[in-house]
Amino acid sequence: MRIDVADSLPLAESSADILLLPGRAAFLPASATLLIGDVHLGKAATFRRAGIAVPEGSAQADLARLERLVATTKARRLIVLGDLFHARGGCTAQVFDEFAATRARIAGTEVMLIVGNHDRVIGKIPPSLGIDSCMRTHDEPPFHFVHEPATELPEPGRTCFTIAGHLHPTVSITASGRDRITDRCFVAEESLLVMPAFGSFTGGHRMRHVAGLRFWIARDDGVADVTRLAEFSATSVR
Amino acid sequence: MGAPAPSQPKRGRRPTPPQASDGSFEPFHRWFADRGWKPFAFQTEVWEALAAGSSGVLHAPTGTGKTLAASLGAIARSAALAGDGAAGGLRVVWITPLRALAADTVRAIEEPLPTLQSVAAGWSVAARTGDTSTGDRRRLRENWPAILVTTPESLSILLSLDDAHEIFSSLETVIVDEWHELLSTKRGVQTELALERLRSLRPGLVSWGLSATLANLDDAVAALVGPSRAAAARLVSAAIPRKLEIETLIPEPMERFPWAGHMGMRLLPQVVAAIDRAATTLVFTNTRSQAERWFDALRSARPDWSGAMALHHGSVDRELRSRAEDGLRSGTMKCVVATSSLDLGVDFGPIEQVLQIGSPKGISRLLQRAGRSGHAPGAVGRLVCVPTHALELIECAAARGAVAEGVVEARVPLTAAVDCLAQHIVTVACSGGFREEELLAEVRRTRAFADLDDASWRWAIDFAARGGPALAAYPDYAKIVERFGRWYIASKALARRHRMSIGTIAGDATVEVKWLRGGRLGTVEESFISRLNAGDRFLFAGRPLVLFRFDGLTAWVKRSRATIALQVPRWNGGRMPLSTLLSSAVLDLVRDATAPGGITTAPREVAAVLPLLEIQSRWSRLPDHDTLLVETWQGRDGHHVFVFPFAGRLVHEGLAALVAWRIARSTPSTLTLACNDWGFELSGPDAVVADERAWRQLLSPVNLLDDLLACLNSTEMARRHFREIARVAGLVAGGSRSDRQTQASAGLIFDVLAEHDAGNMLLAQARREVLEQQFEFRRLHDAVEAIAGKHIRVVSTPRISPLAFPIWAEFVQSRLSTKDWLARITDMARDLEQAAGKP
């Protein structure tokens, strides 16, 4: 499976299987599919209802970024790899309305939601949101789309490449001297790619470096392969 | 501090002062007399002051009977007030900084009560801290003791209850124990706010602070009673000269190229001999890692002590710690290795001597630690300094000299802590609400917020009511709501959550260490354990361990048979910078010892390092008060500059970063930084600026604050520092783990605030606190101003000078793996010794 960092347009002409995009998204040129995971809409609202003063703004910024990604990639389809929403308590009318408005602005794109553990507690997703299909996993050889990478792997013996979310992966690398950078990342192994969390107001889970893993730091303004640095940081004594 | 009961008779030589006219002290004197003691003058002075309704601060060395002065004084006040007719209820709140001290404090206060029935009939003492069980809390609420021992956090929780005004309706006195410990912390600010609240509930309230001696006792008084009442408050001194002997272990032969950590273990035989000669020894180290290493080394040296040795530091499980404390009390311990975790606390009785590994770094710390020994009747406090490198010998001598002169450092109380204010506003809203102008006036009566401006107050109210001034940014949010001119908590659920968050203690993510077969050992920082793999060996809680499995919450361990190649956890923090007083004293000693004939009068420690100073003056020059020494040296690994401002490690970290940033602004370059308490180093592949004029500009006070903020990558540092502020202000949920939907890291919240509410005052506070706590900004500012008035001498040295060597060693240590740097430094030291020739 060839994974590349997207550097120039048009993406559809790339010969890679998967392109990693700035803004914590990925693109499948063959099917013109945009991939994002773990958006956690309504998380800030959940906090405010619990008396914790987190400002509004991050969800709006995330949705705006999504619109830009759809526009620049000209994606025919968007697959959300789970946890589009955060919690029932945060799913206010405003949160749903904002999503519906974004959906309306990308009307030409099909939206598919792989249901995540957070989405499940929301209950039934209102049809007004314009999500075309909801499923727990989706098979589309050579790809297998799922939310939790560990629990719903494809049947043994089938050679397919899994793309998942759920982990909110981050990686720590040691730069010169004592500086350490921890940032969200894509992480991949032989037949698995885990997406960084798309939502800005989401935490991270630090991946420990194991031989064979590849890491790309995923920022809003770029993607960088840091596999070598991660290897170095894991072995150097600090 | 606890009453050193047995030592009382030896010191009570002062004449008994007159009793109060109503004779209410008579039972106290009788109680003292029953033990063959007499009260000290300061004790009766405090009784009289309390009986007369005065507030104040009592300062006295550790273990001189402050507890009895305050507890009996509070009883005297109660007796004097008896005309009020208030029977039962809570009379005295006793605030202690550590909940671990609460039980001992209760015991110490309780001791005389049974014989004081005439003045304190039916009085009882109980503790309420974070450790108190829910059942015990309920029982307390049904029947309050006369004296309640509590922590600042627990007191804030009580103040947030609906019926706070009922609970405190009979309160007469508040005692704040170890006030000096709280003074320069946010918990001190929290205490100031709580005291002012109590004064509003009980206008006649009297408050006393018990403190170690400080240079700024006036500030301690003003913070305790509020600036407007400071003039009327009393300052009582327990002028009891405690006999204290301080000596220093001096290594033979003395090396001339010292580096941190190296020499310490060479002194092991002398340390073992020192411990051997005393019945009970308390060994203090400056960091937890050092404590682990020394405990391990001592146990290996003397396996026969292993049953009578214990390790005591903040990460060791509480049960293991109490076992060590009990052992000290009962005298069954030969030796306990501890960190500042044992700095405070009620008396441990029969400790004969204290060993201080590494420089004490501050005079007050030295006194506090030395005060732990020699409480037995007629005993003398004895402290032995064990320097970990040669230059620390001078610091030990400087500390000894300062103690003899009776000088001590100041502790400056905090001001403008917006997070504490935000928390307090919600606390008061939980308990019956408040009128804005009344609470503002109350808050301004504290020292911490005396200068609070209207805009900041407005912001704090807005923060509680709407999340922030940007109304649109915080829909559906309201922690407090206004009804008919009063602010109330918005819901019972929010009040519960708030109470939970008051009690939480901030800290880095920690992981529990447990035996695979059951039983807890303590906690280590996650950053350490996550670097280990299953099968790795490490030293913790004084035991060689092997990691079996780490599952994210718990590190499961087994005992390791192999005792070599053990890693020692590194805990963050705990490295105190050399105090200004001590660094100035160090320069005095160097000047005096190297003056003509100085060798005859120099203290032993300084005489021992004279050969080192001789090479320093031969290869470079000696540092002094009027000159800033800058050394340049070119090694195989690049160019090095060493600067010696003598301003303490934290200031040097800040100065090094500042200079590097100012250099890079004009010439892009990659510089590596290192520092210690005496100076800092910049090194890089290219020659670093060498002329004096350029150095004057690099260290100029012009634009200091802006440049520092710019160079420190302040967002990143502030982001890391934000954790505590976020917790205090209620931005990260404390307590209940069950509520996973609202778990977020402080770093994440910081990012969201910076992005979407940049004017949030908590962010500004984080930046300010980073500057102050990371780099001691005020001291850094003073240092830069002082440098502006000094000569700058740049000396090019043929080799690394003795003063520069320890900084260079730190630099190498930070860059190379353990094996490599040890070899490199040892080689280098040998080469330098050869170059220096025979002394």
C-alpha cells in the first residue's frame, strides 16, 4: 500500500493509494474519497453544561476546515471514521444545526458515517443531518473502514488494508537538546492506518514506538514523516 | 510546630510573667508545673494577646512549643469571652498545610485538655482533611468539635456549604500553622481569602499565624490579618537560642575539577561513619532521585542496618511513609533517608543528628532541617553537610556563617492570582450567595488582592457567570447566576462539582507502582515509566524492581534479584536554586579567603578548596561582587562561553535563554545552553561573541520583559504551566473519574482558549507565573540591573577553568547517554588535573 504526503494538485492524478493531507485528513485518489475521524462535535458544549468554561469556536473552525478540504480535493465522497459527535449532553440544537449547514454546503458529496463508540450513545442520528449511510464497518477492497482498529479487524486470511480512527494517536519526538515535541499524527503499520483526531478540541493518546510503525505529524498546515525521528527518540537516553 | 514536650524543662529558665487578671492562665501553669516545666515568656505573651482579642504572628524556630502557645491561647480567649454565653459549637479552626500532619496536630493539641476542665470543659479536637471518610465527615457535621484541624482546601469546602454561616457561628479563633510554608504559594492566597470570609461571618475573629523566622515577617503579618489591620497586630518572637552545631564532611584528596553528583558517593564511607556514631540519623537529600540512590548505597554498605533504615519521599506510598515516621518516633530507626517530605511535621523525638546531602541552597531550609534534630532533653541540634561537589563546600561554609549571623531569607506572598479569585467567587456563591460590592470590598481587604482593579474583578465575575467576557463564545454556560442583586451558584450539581475540584491536588500524570502479588509502593511520573519496557530494572521506594507490565494506570512490578544497571526515576521539580543571600555569602568567602593572609582565617571548607581557587585565578580570574566574569574556551567540540552572575539556577536558565535569543536575532546560530547555581554556558560550532561591549548589550535590562517573553517560546512553557491554573479556576474537572465526557487535558483547554478567547486573564496569569516560577523573574530583573552597574571581564582560558567545569559537565550530561558522559567527564577531569600540575 503506497502512502504519500499530498504535496501538489490535482490529487486525483496521484499514483499513491492513500494521500495524507494537511488539516488531519486523508484522501483516496482512486475513489475520490476524503477520510476524517474523531470530530467530536459538541464536546465544548458538553463541558459548558458541566460548568467548565470552554469557549465556542473550535467546532465551527473544524467544520470550516472540512468544507475547505472537500472543496480543494473535489471529493465525491466523505467517510467519517467514527465519533462525529461527542456526547448526548452536548448535542444541542445549535450543534446539529451547524453540522446540517455544513452538510448543505457540500451537497455534492456523499457522506458516510462509520459509527463510533461516542456516536452510539447519541442514539438515532437525525435524518435532518443529511448523512447518507451509517454502518459499523465498510468493506471496499482493498480497503476496510472501521472505527476501532483493534476490535473489528477483518476476517483472518483476507488481505485488506484497514483504515481506522478512535485512538487519537500522538507521537513524541525529541528535537535538538532537551526539547520534546508531542503532536497528533497518522500512524501506520503493514496493513493498518490510524487517522489523527480531526476535531481540535480532542485529547491525544501517545503511541509508543515499535519497530515497523510509521508516523506522520499531522498539523493544520502540513504533514511530515517523522518515522526516523520517532525511532531515534525512542532509543536515545534522555 | 509541635511542642517538644521533653525539652521544655531545660529551656524554661525565664521568670514566670504576670498572670492575667482574671486568673484564667492558672490551670495552664498548673499543667506545666505538673510536668516540672514553666511556660516560656513567648507562650504567656501569646496567651495574653489572645485573651485580649489581639491577632498576630508568632515566629520561633522549629520545635520550641508554638503549638502550646496557640492552642492554650485560643482556650484562654474562649474563657475570656465566656460572657457571650455561646456554649458548644466550633470555637477554633486550626489550619495545617499538610493533611499528613493533621493527626499529629490533633494529638498535640489534645494532650493538655483533660486537665483543663475548668476552662475547656467538654472541648474536643478533630481533623477534617481530604483523607477524612464520608462517614466521619457526616458525624463531624452533626457534632462539631471545639477545635477543628483542617487544611486550606478543606476549609474552603466548608465555606462553600449552604450552612457555612451556621457552622462558623461560634468561631472565635483561627490558627494558621506553618504559615511560612503557605505564605508564598497559591494555597496561601486561598487561606487569605478564606480568613477574610470568616471575618465577614464572625467580625470579632482573632487569627494567629505560627511561622518560622523570615526576613519579611511584616509581610507575613499583613497577609494573615489583612494590610489594614496589620498595624494593630502583634508580632511575638520566641527568642530562644537553640544550640546548633553545623559541620561539613571534607573529602580527601580534594579534586580540583568538581562536578555535580560525582563527589557525593565518594563520601559514602564518611557518611556511614557519621551515621554509625549516632543512635538515630535523618539524612536529607535535595531530590527524590538522590534519596533513592543514597538509600540504596547505604543499604549496600551496611546490610546489617537494613531493618532499621527507611526511605521517605513524596512518591513513596503513605503507609510506607508512616512506618518510617513511627520508627523515628519510637526510636527504632537507625537512619531515614528523606526529601523535603520530612521538612515539616510534628516532632519526631529522638533524632540525634541530621545529614544534609548536597548544598542546602538556602538558609531557612538549612535551619528547618537542622531543627529536626536534638529535641532530647539537653541535646544540641547537629547538622552535617555532605557536599556533592567541591564548590558546594563553599556553599556549606556560607550557610554555616549565615546561621551564625542570624540572617535568613524572605518569602514573598503572591498577589493577583486570578485563578484563586475565580475559585473563591464560586465558593462563596455556593454558600448562600453574595452581593457583588460586598464581596469585592471583602476580597480587597486581603493582602493578595488589595490592589485588585475593577476590570480584573469584573473579568472574574464574568468568568464565573458567562465563561468570559466574550458572551457569544460561551452559550449555555453559567456557573453563577444573579437573582435580585445577589449571585448564587447556578445548580446543586455545579456546587457538588465545584467542591470536588477544590480538593484536588495538581501534579503531573502519575502512575501507581504495585507489587504483582498485591500491595502498593507509591507513584512515579508517567513520563518515566512509559520509557521503560517490561523486564527493565529500576530503583524505587528503596527497592530494586523489575517492571512486569505497565497497563496505563498501574506499573506492576516484581522484586529484582540483580541490583546492577538500575535506572532511577527522575521526578520533576524539587531542585531549589541557591538563594541570593547564600550566593552573596559565597562571593564574600572567596574574596576573604584569597586576600593576603586569608588562608589563616578561612573556614575549613574554604581552605580545602583553595587549590581549586588558585588554579581558577591562574587560568582565569576569581569572581567578585563588582565584576561579571565571562570565560571563553575553545574545545574539540566547539566554542564555549561561561558567564558567572551568581544568581541561582533558575535565573541562569532564563539569562542563558535570553542571551541565546538576543544573539540569534542578529546572527542566526544554534547554541546549546547549560547552567548551574553559579553561572551558565552557551556553546556552539562558531565563536560566540567575545567583546565586553557586546556582552553589555546582550545582558542589557532594556526590553527585558518583552525579549524574555519572546525568547522563551512562552506559549509552549505557559501551556505546560497552565495545568495548575486550570484546575484552581475549575477548567479541568477534578475528582470523579466516572465523568469521562468532560475529561480534557489542561494543554488542550489552553489551546482552545488561546485560539478562541485570547483575552482570557487566566492565559495572562499563566505567562506571568511561568516567568516568575521558571526563571524567578524578579530576581532575574535584579540580576540584570546589577550587571549593568558592574565591570564585565571577558577572559579567554587555555582550558576549562575549575568554576566552568561543573557547568560543562551538566552540558555533557544532558547530551550523552549515561555511560558516555561518565567516561567523557572522567577523562576530561584527569587531563585537567595533569595540566594543572602538582598543587
